[in-house]
Amino acid sequence: MKKITALLLGAVMALSLAACGGSASSAAASSAASSEAASSEAAASETTEAAALTTVNAGKLTMSTNAAFPPYEMTTDAGELEGIDVEIAGAIADKLGLELQIDDMDFDAALLAAQQGKSDMVMAGVTVNEERKQVMDFSNTYASGVQVVIVKEGSDIATVDDLAGHMIGTQRGTTGYIYCSDDFGEDSVTAYDDGLTAVQALNNGQVDCVVIDSAPAKEFVAANEGLVILDTEYAVEDYAIGMAKGNTALVEAVNGALAELKADGTIDAILAKYIKAE
């Protein structure tokens, strides 16, 4: 009788242990499944967010630019595009789960492409002003620029006030062109397709000075002996990303990506890579 009782007790214990073991395994499996489901849900959410964005080319983030504005965008000897805007745009595209496509064109055309929805956004050291805000929407600012004046060594132009009565070279469609035309009259300004051509005109004596952003100005002066930058600043501006008017979803997505890139130090690292501390 004791043996039978013992056997019965043993069987009950074995069943009990088996039940406990099954419960633990089920709980672990359930936990793993929940974790996997959560990961899949997060990935699906990111994919859905990217898919929800309507872009010019499906799966791509198309950026129009003018790759003659170092160090923001420029062409290497190998024909590849690089620079601050190029790297920031690439980081934004990664955040949005899209492939970056860059279309290089004249500055005016780059602005127009974004306005007309032929590109998703324009990045070319674009300054936000009231005139541009009438025809396109902008992201939050990601960098600051300063308009400066380039002259030949020994020039009688010593300050911004001395620009009156001189021929000023600028890049067509830029705020430098707008400021100089407003301040000194359109007849005193000659617009060129890009900053490099304006600087070449200065070297050739076709203009007396060039008004352009400080970052490319430093690049041009370093590459052209006999040119200097005036100590006085013309204007201080904020750079932002231009997008078609009313494309709220894209503006919000780009701003979200910019916020993350600022928070994790990516944008500061890109700026430091191309603009060395004085």
C-alpha cells in the first residue's frame, strides 16, 4: 500500500513538475514572441512612415542643388558631389528610410524645382526670407551664414558703405544679389551663374568686388592669390531646406530628422568637418 501510495505521489509530482516546466517554457516563448512582434511592429511603423511620404521618385529623396558653393556643395575631381548639404541630406534620407538622389543645376533652377515639386527639397546654402516664404515652405534652420565682401588687395573698398559707386559681382538669385540690388540699385550689380564665375570676373577686373557667403568666400580667396575678405560683415542669415508650398508631411518629416541629427551631434560633426574653427 505504501509502495502504491509512493508511486502515485511520484506520478503526481512528475506531472506537477512537467506542468511547471511547460508553463515556464510557454512564458519564455510568449515573451520572445511579444518582443519579436514589438520589433516587427516598430520596423513596420518606420516603413509605413516612409511609405506615407509622397516623394517625386518613389523610395527616393530628391534634392536639387547648385554644386558650386563650397563647402556646402561642390564637385570633386572624380565628378562626385560632396559638402555639408550633401552629407546632411544623406543623413536625413537615411532617417526617413529613403535613398538620396541629387540633381545639380543652376541656383535659380534648383529653387524653382523645389517650388514646382520637381524635386522634394532644395539645399544650396538657401537663406530664408519673406520673398521665398511666399512660394515655398522651409525646414527649421540647420546652419548660419554670413554675407561678406571679397576685394582685390589694395582696393579702395574698405567697408560695406564703400560699395556705392562700384560694380558688385554676385551669384544670380542669391540673397547677396537681392541685398546689393536693394541697397545700391540693379545697375550696380552683375549677376553670374555661380560664385566661382563672379570671383573670376573680379580677378579679370570686370567687377570691383564680390558679395557672397563667408564659407565659400574663404575657399575662393584661398584659391586665388591677391584677393581678401573685408573684416566687416554684410548680413547674417540662417540656412534652411526649401520644399514645395503645402507639403506639410515632408516638412514635418524633415524637421523630425533634423532634430534627431542635431541631438546626436551629427550636424555639428559635419559642420566641423568642412568649416574649421578659426
